[in-house]
Amino acid sequence: MKRSTRRYGIVVLLVAFVATGALVASGANDRTLVVTDADTGDRLLEVPVDEGDEVTLSYTHSVEKTPVQDIYAVDGAELRADRMVFHSHGAGLPSDEPIERTDDGFVVEGDGSYEELVVSPSPIAGHELVVDGERYDLVAQSEGSVVLSIDGTVGDRLTALLESESSVDDQHGSDAQSATLLL
């Protein structure tokens, strides 16, 4: 019995190493920007992203009627606020922050990182998500608030793989669990 438990542990380790190698060798994006319905949790949109990629929430200011871009950078499993670009001063726009005037407009440096961003897309503001030059209409994608998050780091995928492998054959109990912890 002990011998089959060891074999099972070795198989789990081999599968994990092969899966990790396949993920790394594929050169595929290791993260996904996920847009989910805030009420139901249904995934509405999934966009591959890499570390450092910019994710822009673009909309029209409801009072000023000028464009605003909230720009975030993919930072691990979070969205790090990088900067806000806007074209006029008005209600809800920064006024107490240091503002730099550039060719792109007024720029305020971002502050904070977020595991989740809640957005309430509206037809008036015309909320769009811009990732790698591709525009996604959040108003058309949703019927209410949405949540933006980063999912699927290689570590998350490996953990999910190991969890699925260790639950395949529960008869090996704690010995199988111990084998997965060696990674």
C-alpha cells in the first residue's frame, strides 16, 4: 500500500512539472482580465493580459462632456492605478492632486492597487475598456455594475491543477497531499 502511495505522489509531481513546463513554453499570456456581472458573478468578458499591460477604463464625463481615461497596469493579481487623463476640470475630477498638463490632457498620477474594481457602466458615459488597443463596450456587455479583476496567474493554474489531481483519488489520503506540498 505504501508503494502505490509513493507512485501516486510521483505521478502527481510529474503531471505538475509537465503542466508548468507547458504553460511556460507556450509563451501564452499568464493572466486574464475578467469582467464579471456584479450581481450574478457571470463572466461577461475575458481578455488575456501580461504583467505591466495597461488596462484603460475610458468614458465621457457626465457634466463636462469630455473624455476621461483611468489607466491601470497589471501588477500580479491586481490592477495598479497608474494615472488619470482628463481634458477639463469639473465635479468628480481631481483638483487637490498635483496635475501635469501634457499633450494628452491633464494627467494625475494614480494611487493604489485593487484586486477588484467595480464599475457601473452607463450609456451617458459610454464606458469602454481598452486593452492592447482593443476596445470593449462595457455598456453593451452588461445590464448593471461589473467587476474587473485579474485571474489565472501561472501559480493559480498550478494550484488548481494540483488540487484537481489530489482530489482524483482520495483513497491515498494525507500521503498524496504531502507529495503535492513538495513543490
